[in-house]
Amino acid sequence: VAPVRVASFWAGLAVVVVAVASPLDRAADELFAFHMVQHLLISLVAPLLLVASTPLQVCSFGLSPASRRTLLRATHRASVATGLSRGSTGVALGAVGAHVLVMFAWHVPAVYDAAVRNDVLHGVEHLTMFLTGLLLWWVVLSVGWRARSALAVVYLFLAGLPIGALAAMFTLAPHALYTSHLATAPHWGLTALQDQQLAGAIMWVPGGGIYLALGVALFVRWLGSGPAPGEHV
């Protein structure tokens, strides 16, 4: 196993711990900006690192040969059934749509405020963000040699564009959209509107930068790619 994959796996777990089991989690209840950092870590950074480490492939090495063959056959059948083995555009667009839908749904003011005040709902929020993040990066990084370098750029654009629009709404809104932080934001020297604007800027720049950086890397790879390994022209 390449050291970079090992490092990616442990870094992904560390990001999860920082997001949900560190002082950041408590601060996120008081400031929308911290909450946005938490959301980006859970929905983008941790899933990306974990998917890039190919944990299922690595963990299969610990199985007996017979068990590993069974797992690989089951994985192959699932990939064929869902279209992943063919780089299905429908599956990929579904993953992108799920990721975007979850981000928008949990930032509806009434839903967001309810999640801040209810620990169970808050946990469901984080779980859905994490799972749809895993699905998005799995499709982008693992669906076929060609799709990873070409169509994946389109998928990232389709995911990043509406998320950027959501961030712009937070940043440019003339008033605070959420009631959860009206009383707590002043403890940090900010008004609720300033807190929201800061959260929007965090989602817009660092968050959008993740989509952009990976999209550019894949685009450059696609431009410089010849035939896939073993492919006959």
C-alpha cells in the first residue's frame, strides 16, 4: 500500500474527529462561520481523503483468498448493476444531485435552526453530508479511467456551481437568515449578519477552491493523457 494512501486514510479520520469531536463542534453551535467550517470538513475534505485512500481495496488484503474473491465478485456485480463499471453518467449525475440537494436542504433556515437545537437531527445532518460526500468523490475518483479525467471535470463543475450560488446568497443577503446565532454571535464580536457573511465567504472561497483545484488537476491530466493503459487506438 502506497504511503500516500495510508496518510490519506488517517488524515481523513483525523478530519472527522476534528469536525465532530473537538472544540469546533461546540463552537459551531454558537457561530455560523464555525458551523460552515464543520460542514465543509464533513461533506468535502474528510470524504475526499477517505475515498482517495481506497480503504475497501486495502482492507480486502486482510481477507483470505477465498473471501477476497467473493468480495470482489460481489463488488463487481454491484458495479455492473448500478452502471459504475461503465462510468454511467446517470449514476454520476445522481451522486452530484444528492450532494447538492443535501447541502441545500440542510441550509433551509427552518431546517438549519432545528438541527442546531436538536442533537439527533444534527447527527442526521452530518451523516447525510458525509455519505453524499463519499458518493460524490467515489464517482469522481473511481469510475473508469477516462471518466476520472474528463467527465469528472463536468461533474465537479455541476456540483460546485450551485454550492457557489448558495455561498453567494449567504454572503450577499441583506439580513440574517437564521435565528440560531442571533444571541450567540455577539459573544464573538460579530453581528448575526456578519457571522453569516463570513460563513458564506468560507463556503465560497475555501469550499469552492476544493472543487476548482481537483477539477483543474483532472483537466490537466486529461489534456496530457494518451490512450488508457492497455487500450488499443
